[in-house]
Amino acid sequence: MKIGIIELLAGGSSPTWKQTVEDFLTTKQYASIMPQAVTVWARQLGHQVHYATFYGQGDPKRKLPADLDMVFMSVYTKDCALSYALAKLYQREGTVTVIGGPHAKSFPQDCLRFFDLVVTQCDQQLMADILGGHYEPNTIMASGRSLTTLPSVEERMPEVRSASFFQGTKPYFASMVPLLASLGCPYSCNFCTDWNNPYSVLSPDQLEADLKYLSANYPGVKIAFQDPNFAVQFDKTLDVLERIPQGQRNPYVMESSLSVLKGSRMERLRDTNCFFVAPGVESWTNYSNKAGVGTTTGVAKVHAVAEHLELLQSYVPALQVNLMFGLDTDIGNEPIELSKEFMSLTPFAWPVLNIPVPFGGTPLHDQYLEENRVLEAMPFSFYYFPYLVTTLKNYDPVSYYQGMLDMLLHYSNRRFLWQRLGTTSSQSLRLLHIVRTLRAKEGIGQFRRILNMLTTDKQFREFHEGGSTELPEFYHHEFERLLGRYATLISREERVPSLRAAVLA
């Protein structure tokens, strides 16, 4: 069969030159492993396979050839409207449509409105079943088995080059090769889709082989470990990385809890060429076990985490800190002031502010849905920063957006930018800091626009307060602007998500 596999990393075309640059530097590099693995498996089964990614440039429909027998799409929730529109076009052409990835896992019933098959858990055998025609149309499928093996990076290299290299041929300074050393997560954060995925380590022999292949064939190209929580079994994982001789180790990027990154382990990160760490601090009032500070909260947690990051920064060139604001444990102005103090103490660490999003299959989703706190008319296209898709326990929408705007203005000022530029000699990191600061200023403009509507438009404010179920025209216009010419394929009625079927896995 003629098979197409596309990963959607954006929900529409890049609207500004700043977004275009950021998409080229970062979004393009978010290509994930499973779509590439699916491509390899289909190729090994003898099919004619075409793989592509869409990160905001060009026409997504033109990324794959015409006359496909079957198309697979991997999609994040915020980008699902584009996948739904594409599915309609493919079905008109007689192509069987299959969706997988994070959105399919979170909201499979909603996906089933537009796709022939929805895959929530995949492995090589399930792919063989699908391509062999062993399925019922309009069904949700899952392997029911823990994933234990993946194609090697050498087997995935055609897809890696297509997704991450310049013009699909040569690596450039932003290029990253995705790898996995483990699956699942030992933590049970109620907002995370991996909250109930047991942590397991993949084959250390395969990891070593992948590292050796990249060291020999793509020296200096960065590795992006896509583990939900890298090196929980720290010593075993770093033992494998240390099998590559010093001076031959590719720089790598990873996400980890601070609780793992202590003592001599930071030296091992430096010695194995760790380039970038993104720890999830999340909140000053909760999730302290991930930050490695026990039950400490508030200002004491701020200073403990800041001291830890300052030490870590002497071993790892680049740090990013993930923070959330709007959890049920956040009250008043204190979380805002604590975050600002933390940003002032750690100007070298780029803060990423997150709004709580109730993804399906998580405890947060079920709690908010049961408490009627989800804005059910809000399309999935707005399930990401800077949009608020729920009512919050301790903040009205106006005070919440004022608090977010206060924090955004704090960390995007020029003083912090100059400090960040002065702490690194890496030209790629300097460029990333500049682009991120410019994009943050665009985000400030978006927040101000929404805040202005909340204070001047009664219907808009009532919707966000939960008093109205009618979606404001603002969101219809934004939806249509994002999808461009594909927007006409999704009616206003179809933009309303199917949420009630998304229950805990």
C-alpha cells in the first residue's frame, strides 16, 4: 500500500516572522519518535511509505503525495483542528485515516468524529494488524502491551533527516535527534497525561548502540531525550552515556526532576556533555517532591530551588524551568510574587509559564469536569498558553490574566535578556534567548488583548466566568485565522469538543 505518515507540530501557518523564526529554531525540532517508528515498521512490512512533519511552514496537505491508501497523523491537542480538516479531505479521496499521538490518547472519542481509526497505544504488532486490514472501521484501538523496543536511530535516520535537518539533508546548529532511554514517569502529577504510565527503562544496549552511531556519523549534533522524566534510574542511564569516550559524546538535552540532579550527579551531567536541562518545578505550593525539597513550600522553596539551579548552572550551559499558575493551591498575589522573586534570583534560567489544561485521561480533567469548571464550548485549538479553558478556584479571569501579565512583563525585560546573553558563549543559545524574548513580548500583547476584552466585553467575561455557554466570536475568528483556508472544513458545531467521553484511563 501507499502509506502517508505526518506529524502535525503546529495548528496552522506561522502568522508572524517572529513565529516563523521560532518555529524553525524550536518547533521544527519537536518531531517525536513514535511517528518515525511507525514509518520504520510500515517500511519493514514492505509498504511504500512517505513521512513528513508540519511545523507551520507551507501547506500540510502538500507534505505528502496524492493517492494514499492510508494516512497516519500524530497530533497534539492544540493542533487537532487542522488534523480534523485534513482527515475530511483524505476521506473524500478514499484514503483510510488514522490518528495517534497525545491528542488521540487524551480525547479518543472526539477524534472518532473525524477519523476512521484512533490509536491510543501502539507497537509493531498493532501496526502490522492495521496495515494487514485486521480492524473494524470507526474504532478505538490499543495494543494493550507495554512498549519494550523501538527502531534504532540508524533505522529512523531517513525520518530524522527529513524532520530535523536543513532541507532534509544537513544538520544545522538547531538540529536535534530524538531518543528515548525510558518510558513513563514515577510521579503522579494530576495534570500530566503520563500520571499513570509506569516508569520503565528501555534496553541499555540499544541506547549505547544509538549513541555510538550518532557519535561516529553525526558528531556534535544535539540529542533530545524525549523521556517524560529522564534518568530516574540516574546511575544506570549515565553509565551508558559514559561508555562513549570523552570528546566523542554528542551534546544532549533532557527534562528531569530536580530531585534527581544532586551532588556528584551534576558533574556526571557535565562530563557526559549535557547541554540543556528543563526541570519541572511546577508550583510553589505543590509538587515539592519533584523539586527535591521535601514538603518545603513558599519562599523557602523559592530559595532552595534557586540555589540548586545556580549550582546546576555551573555544570550545564542552559536551563529552562517549567512553572504553573492557577492550580487550586494558588491563592492571592503570593504565587505571583514568589515567581517574580524566583525569576530575579535565576535570570540565567528561562521560565516557561503554563496554564493548567485539563487533558483527557488525567485526574485534573475528571475533577474539573465533575465540578463543571471546563468551558465546554472552547475548541481544542485553545488548549494551550495563553488561553484559559477552565474556571479557576481562587481567581476570577481578570485577576488571573493580570497576574500572568505581571509575571510575563517581569521576565521579558531587557535587563534579564542582557544577563542571559552574558552567561553563555553559545551563539545558538544567544539566538534562542533573543527569539524567545521577542516571542514573549508578542505573548504580552496577546494577554493585554484578552485582558482588555475581559474588562470591556460583558459576554466575553461571562463566558470565562462560566455564566455563559456561548463561545465568543473572538474565538471563532481566532480559530478561522489559525486554520486559514482549512477553517471552512470545520463547522461551528464541529468545533465544540466531545469531552464527556474522556474518562480516566
